[in-house]
Amino acid sequence: MTEHTELNSATSFAIMAAWVAGAIAVAYAAGSLLSWVLQRLGRRSDLLADVARLTRTPARVTLMTIAALAAFDRVTETDAFWRNTVHQILVILLIAALTWVMSSLAMVVEQRVIARFGGGDTQMTDADRHRRKIRTQVTVLRRIAVAVVILIGTAAALMTFPSFVDLGRTLFASAGVLSVVAGLAAQTSLGAAFAGIQIAFSDAIRVGDVVVLEEEWGRIEEITLTYVVVHLWDERRLVLPCTYFTTTPFQNWTRQATELLGTAELDVDFTVPLDGMRAELDRLLSGSDLWDGRVGVLQVTDAVGGHLRVRMLVSAANAGALFDLRCAVREGMVRWLQRTNPGALPRWRIEQFAGASGGLQTHDGGARANRADSTLFSGSPRAEQRGRAFEGPGAEALAERAESPDLAHTPGRGE
């Protein structure tokens, strides 16, 4: 009897496996046909082309899972001990496949919106500020949508287990307390997520913006819900949490426009021909493709330490061009000084004297009245008068009495 039961079970399982395999094969063929049709129609519609390209694999997996589940439920006996386990596995696979399809459709929507309003998939220029803003916001929204879809799919898969159903009822019953506890436990993560949303819609930074932060400058490469990737000028990647951009000051060189001003400074001798330097700066700028023609100024900003500090202010269309232009102007000016005015390069001067008092003339006697006072409150009548003014009330009257011959020898009333 036992052998007969085992034989029936094995036969039922083989029949079920055959039906499921056949249903999967038919579903795969139907998925391939659907992809071919969408590709053909995609030649006339970019939307259908994106759907065919991004949902090809998840759509086939979904069709095969649906077919397997339908065939399994149709031919499997209800009293088979393994029926519930296999059915639950197929349901979880179907939920995962549908989650995959919904995530792919979110990517399709992202691609179409970017192509319509954000400049497509090609690398955008810095001048396209509006398109970079749209691209940043759409990318963040797509990430949020995918996260929500995955969360719903995970919850749906867990609900297939009876123990999780009971747990869900308990959670709903104590939702108030648990929400507070969950909020406190995930405060950092939630703060980063809300910071990512704030960045996307506050227009503080966008994908492609040139920024200066942490003493580094680079371009915003990626913005997610929790972190931002900055592509630095030397090919490094700087990964920062989204909260950094909401709590720390930073420079955005392409916030409104990409044009920038920059300086190139030189220390030169006092004998440098400034008019010649200005003419050479004009020549260097006019012959450079990096200069945008807006600003080209040479000024003396300091004159201490035995040399002049000359600042050359130039402008360029973007940060990369400005950096190269500053280097070219600095190098060209140094070459010009070496070639035409080598004496104008910085130098130190040392003068020697014949003796300790060589070349110095001293005057005394009547000449003292003609030179400046050496002290402020003593040493001369004016200095002493100035000093008495700070000795307090009555000091000037006492000094005049002491200087008068008659008052100086007049005895006091007590004598």
C-alpha cells in the first residue's frame, strides 16, 4: 500500500513537472514574440523602444512565472504534502517578477522624461542648467519610486507566510509606539533620505555642477537618496552624505552660469615696465582660445618686501578653461619677462657702507630747535608742556609757579 502511494505521488509530481515545463516554454515563446513586436513598433516610437529594451527580461520572467503557477494549480492534487510549499515559492517568485517589471517601468518613465526635458542620455553642457535640474529631480524621483515598489513587494512576499500575517496585525495594533521607536532608530537614515529629496528639489546642486568642497573641486556625478558622488579633477571620486550639502557651506561654480573669473599673480621688481606687461597680457589673451573676452585686467595689488605683486584677472567660459588659461597667462608672462626684461624679475638688494657713521651728519646746538622732537613728553618745552597736560588737574599751575622767580622764593603762609 505504501509503495502504491509513493508511486502515485511520483507519477503526480512527474505530470505536474511536465505541465509546468511546457507552460514555461510556451510563456518564454510568448515573451520572445512580445519583445520582437515591441522592437518592431519601437522603430516608430521611442517609448515602445525603451519598453522593449528595459522590460525584456523581467517581462519574460513574469510570463513564465504566471504560466508555471497556473499549470501547477491546475494539475496538482490538493492533498499532496508538497503542494503548499511549492505554491508559496511560485507566488513569491511572481511577486518578485512583478516588482522587477514595475521598477523597469519606472526606469522607462525616467528615460522618456529625460529625453523630453533633460537632454537625453548624452553628456550635457554646463550651460544647460534647466536640463540638469530636470535630470537630477527625475533621477531622484525614480529612485524613490523603485524603493517604494521594492518595499511593497517585500511586504507582499512576507505576507504569504502565516506567521508574518499575525505579526502584521500586531504591528498595526501598536503602530503609534512602533513608529516612534522606528523613527528614533532610523533617524540618521531618514535624515539622509530627506536631505537627498531636499537637494533634488531645492536646486542647490545638480548632476553636472562644478563644486568646491573639502578643499577639492570636481563635478557632481551622481545624486542618490543618501549620498552624493563628486568626480574630482584628478579622476578620484569623493562620496559624501546628502546631509553634508544641507549643513556645510560649499561653492557651486555653475549655480547660475558657468563663466568664472580667476587670477594669476607674479612678484616682480620695482623696475618692471607695467605698461609693457599690460600690452603683453592683451596679446596673450587675444591669442588664446580659452579666453571668453569678458575680463582681462592687470593691477598692482601690493608693494612690500622689496617687490611688486602684480595680479592678472582673466575670465573663461568654465572652470576647466579658466584653470588652463591662468596657467598659460602665468607661463607666458614669465617667458616675456625672461626674454625682454630679465632685470624686472624679483631680486634682493644689499648695500654696503664705509663705516658705522659713514655718510651721516650730526647737528647740535641751535640746530636742535629745527629738527623733530625725539621724545613725546620730555626733552623739549613743547614735550614737557604736553606731559603736564596728562599729569592731572592743577599740574600746569604748579609748573608755572615753580618756573616764576618771584613765586619760587615767596615763603608760604606757614613760614
